[in-house]
Amino acid sequence: MKRNKIGLLGPVISGNLGNAALEAAVIQELAPRFPEAHFYVSTGDSLEALKNYGVRLFPLHRGVDKNFFSKPTVALWAPTTPIKSSALRRLLKKIPLLRPSVLKLRSLRRRCTALSQEVAFWVRSYAFVREFRYLIVCGGGQLDDLWGGPWGLPYALFTWALLAKLAGCSFIFLSVGAERTDSRLGRFFLRYALGLTQYRSYRDAHSKRIAEELGSRGEQFVYPDLAFGLNLPLTTLQPALDGVTRIVGVGPIAYCDPRAWPVKDETRYNRYLQALVQFVEYLIKAQRRVVLFTSQIDMDQPVIRDVKNLIRQRGLEPADLLLLEEPITNLTHLMTFLPQLDVVVGSRLHGCLLATLVGTPVLAISHEMKVTALMSDLGMSEFCLSIDKLESKDLLERFWLLEHELPKMRARIIARVREYRESLEEQYARVFGRLSPEAMASYGDHDTKVISESY
């Protein structure tokens, strides 16, 4: 049987351009190494960025309900013929234990249906993965049960790891991130998924420690986030909008926003929002041009609207030339926009990371250890503030310091990104082998160029 498929596993989060960037980076690296391969991804976030590679979708999971093994609280199906007689209904209610028995039967039917569907999904997936050469868990916050609980990503990774093992397919964790795993069941799934891999690496030392706490043993490595390997079109390197006014990109995040975040805390969300809006107001009054944008084009867009509404309430009009919005639509759009900025102020990991990839300094508002770890490794810890302790005056103080040191920070970032890219190339060679001269020549024909060569 010919194994000519390569699959990338990732969380299915619509609109996340960080997912798109790291998956695009992986396929850009693997396509010249395996020219006959068909690539598949489990998230639609990267399809637009990878359309030239003919990438196809496959399901991450069937979609197991998180309450699959819990007692149902509502009726799950109704009789096909309703009982219309109120007299008969009253009579049936008088029969001892009838109602509890009906509810238990409904629950049993639901569970049996879900189980049969899950078994069918496993059978189809096994046949599918038998044609895979590699199944790669790449980047992102993969070791996590905050988003979706243990029956979300942890269970899906466990499922595919086991199927890959049974099918003889190489299962690889490549520069993955770890965030929060609070449930015992989630830790169980992730521990066994990690134990079934042929290769494991993490995007930072913090993630590696979490994996080891989960029970991961044996040889494992730390390599940079895969998005640092993204090859960018030459057209992304644009001049600044006018070359006189400082241009600051501000990327709000839906942190604790009850409309989107798994931890719903309106008080924390509003406190963050107020500090950010005060900061933006200070920048505008200091004649800095502020451009609102996001790298999560679905979840964070309502936050931009909230910021603009609060700005209006403070007497500033968003239509002012010093306050603009860039409605990002895809990865190419984002990577064309970021080089035009003098500074990025943001919280999304890949919003910050992709800015540094094009040499734009970042002032980070960290909501997770992953953002703090990135800024520390870049040598920019002094320009990283905790979102839960955020004060507009502290943010403004850090901004003025960063603006004063922009040339030095750009040089530091460029040097560090070059190191990251060399390190990632070392990892690809370690896992998949080095590119042949013929493949290198073919790779050079693509309309892309290593960003570090374009500074």
C-alpha cells in the first residue's frame, strides 16, 4: 500500500490566523521534501493560505458531547406519536417508576447511538490513516483542555495517536505548545497520546515541563514555534504608511469575554478593556496613529467594536485619521499589514510572533504563559505586562521606552528570528531528512523568500 498522505492535526478554531501561519510553514517545508505527497489538515483556518498546495480537509473528531458519560438533564428524544389524551396522560403518570424508566431508556438510546457513531468514525479513520506517511501534531496550544474539555482536543489526539499506532503511521508532535490541563481525564488522554509518538518537541521549555508533568518520558526537544519558519512573499515587505507619524497596531483580545472566552468573567474583561482604551486615547493625543486589528478574525472582532464604542464615549471619533481599523481577512492580508507598523501592542501569541517575524517590535499584554515565554526568549521581557494587572499608565510607560529603543529592538528581533529559523531547519532535517539539491532548486522557484534574507 502506498503511503502518500501527510496529515496535520490541530484545533478546529475558526478564524485563527496563527493556526494558518504555522500550518502553512510546515507544508512549505515538507512539500519539497515529499513532492508526491497529498497534504491534509484538520482545520479550515489554513486552507486559504495553502490553496496552491492543494491541501484537503479531514475531521479532527466526530464531535463527542462532553456530557456523553454524564446523566442527561433533559429528554433526548420524544415519542413519534404524541399522547393527546390528557386522561391517559394522567393515568400513565400514576404508574410507579414509569417516568424514571422512560428517561433511563432515552438516555441509554442516546448513549448507544453516540457509541455506534464513534465506533463508525474510528473504523473510517483507521482506513484513512493507513494511507498516511506522517500524522503531525503541529504547534498551537495542543496540550490543553480549557477549550472543549477532555473530550475535545485531548480525546481527539488520543484517538489519532492510537489509530496511527495500529496503522503503522508515524505520529509526531512538532513544536507543540502546552497551556492548561485541569481534568484528570484530559491528562490521561494526553499522557497516552504523547506516549505513542515517534518524536516529540515543544515550542518552549514551559510546554516541555507541562508534558513531563503529564507523564511524557524519553527523548524530547525544545524548538521554536513553527510559525517562525513561514516563508513570506516579497510583496509583504511594504513601506510605512507615511514615514512621519508613528503607526501603532493595537490587537485587542476577547480575554474573559462572556461572548467567546471559556472562562467568562465580565468584570475582568471590562477592566482590561478600560485600560486598553485609556492607553489608545493617550496615544492619539500624543499624535500617534493607532490602527486596530486582530489575528483572530472571528472571536476578537466584537472586541474591536467595544473599543471603538468606548472611544466614542470618551469624545474621540474612530473616523479620525489618528484612529483607524484594518479589518484583516486572511493570513496574506495580515502579513502585508504587519510590516507597515512601527510597534504592535497585542496579546495573541501569533499576533505578536508574526509581527516579530517581519521585524516589528512588540509590546505584549500577556494572558498566558506562552506569551510571556515568547517575549522572554526574544529578550524583551521588559515589554511584557500581565493582562490581569494591566494599568494604562504602566502600558504607556513601557510604550515610550520601547519607542525610544526601536532601532535596537528591531536589530535584536531580526537576529533572534534568524536563529529560530536555523533551529527549525535543523529540526526538519532531524525528523524528515535534509533537502536534496534538486528539491532545493525546485523550492527556490516558489514565489516566496526567507524573511531573514529580506531585512
